[in-house]
Amino acid sequence: MYTNSGLAILALASNAVHKLWKWQRNDRNITTKATASVAPQLWQPSSGILMTNEISDTNPEDAVPCFALSKNDSYVMSASGGKVSLFNMMTFKTMTTFMPPPPAATFLAFHPQDNNIIAIGMEDSSIQIYNVRVDEVKTKLKGHQKRVTGLAFSPVLNVLVSSGADSQLCVWNTDGWEKQASKFLQISPGQAAAPLADTRVQFHHDQIHLLAVHETQIAIFEASKLECLRQWVPREASGSITHATYSCDSQSIFVSFEDGSVGVLTASTLRSRCRINPTAYLPPNPSLRVYPLVVAAHPSEPNQFALGLTDGGVCVLEPLESEGKWGTSPPLENGAGPSSTSGAAGSDQPQR
């Protein structure tokens, strides 16, 4: 994810270590703003310590990594199958750890109005509302049948929406934590979903409409009653959806696929605006299939996003300066749209 300031990118790798990349001021980048034209630098405090999560003794490969950033970018809360850790982003020091498994935390979200309150989605399908300051579980929400894979708060509607590996969405009132609505995603008979397919949820910036992301589809809901307004199913050739996110202005949706391609959709209609081929940002490597596991939107640049890749690389993409935004040129004969990008990468591999 990008930090809320938009000046850095934070990633959590499958080995439970966090990496933070910051853009440095130089001739090509007079500000320190995130840009695809200059590669960011991996940043560490002078102490050299790393932000590393505790891992469980059972099966580290089964762990579900999850993390959330406080609004002022001061703290990161994170888990990789073990206890939840709270880190100081300036010093990388561990402030506290809590919630020893089982069950393990599988999704984390800060309450938008109170950084001390966090919602923790669990492997056992429950959601715990936890107060960090007093180290106490305020309430436990039960409604899912499989692990919780997404949480999103709406201060406008006063709700928390949760999503699970059971392909179900639940709406909880944040005043008394009662369940207001629930609905299963409509998966067409021809589409086989994995038994533990993640379902993610994210609010549009109007805080009323909700984006739900599943490997088989993208859907827009009116959140309070979970009325499905639109649904989009990818073409089979691109493989499953791996992740998707609204752009910061909620005008676009960036969608990543198993074949390495990335689609840009118009959020209001779910029409495809353009498709970015993997060859535009990945070096050809026939022996290693690399694709994005996560897409993060820049918090103030509506056309910039970052991809977290299966090989540990991170790519930052924005449209060519001549185009200005995604998909402005007329579509090509095959309807694929422009696929040229400029990219900067931060990873342990050579720069790409």
C-alpha cells in the first residue's frame, strides 16, 4: 500500500518482513512525490532493524499476511499468521503485540474515527472489535462461515462491512454492532471458485457505494442494504482476478489478473477503458510466471498505482505523459486498448 501522504510504498512480504520504499529528491524528481519515472529507495532507520511479524509455529505457508496503516502514517498494524504487531513507522520498533493465535488474524482495519479501535477479521470467521489502549476485546461479531478476508468502515453510514472466504458480505452497525444485512455474491454456475477465494471490500469515496472483489467478478453495491448495482466478469483468457482497487478519486478501478495483465475500468459503468499487457512492465522470463497479487492506488494521483508481484518486486505504473490518463487514445482493432506504460520498480532484483 501507499502511505497516506503518497510519498512512500509499504509492502509486507510472505517471509513476514515489511519493506518501505521512499522517493528521494533529485534532478529528475524535484519533489519527493511518488512517480513512475524515478525508482524509489528502500528505506530503513539508522538502527538497521526490520519490521518483522511473529510467525506461527504451525504452517507458515498457510499464514494470511495482513496489515493496515494509521491515518497519520505513524503506525502499522500487521500479522503474518502469528500475533498482531503494532510498529512505529519512524523507528520500526514494535510498540506492542496482541491476539496470539489460534485463531490467527486474517484482516485488519483501523476505525476511521479512533486509532485505538481496530477491527480484526479472524481465521475462525469471527470479527473482533479490539481496543489497543486498554488491551480489550470490546465485542465479537459472528456471521461468516469461513475466514474473514476483508473489512471496510463507512463513517457516513456508520457501518463496518466485512467479507469472507465464504463469498459473503455482512454489514454491521458501528453503534451497537448489530448485523444490518448480509448477502452472498452471485457466482454463475459456469464459474468454479476456489474453496477459500478471498473476497475484498472497499468503499467508494462517497462512503455509500461499495466495491466487492472476488476472483470471479467485480461488483458494486449500495452498502446499507447490499443491493447489487453492477457486476463485471472478466474474459476467460486473462485468468482469475487477483486483486482490484478504486483509484483515489473513485473514478476508475484498477484490476490485476493471473496472466499478469492489468485492466482499468470506468468505476460508474464497469466498462473496460484499457488493458496493460504484462510485457509493458515485466521483463520476459519464460521460466518464471510472475503476476500481481495486489494493486494499490496512489492516495492523491488518480492515474498512478503500484503492483505487488509474486516474485517480491513492486512496480509503479502511470500513463505516458503524452496520454495523461489511462485509455484516452482510441481502442485498437482487437479492442485491447493502449498498453504502453512507463514504470519504476523497487525490488531485490535488478531494476526493471
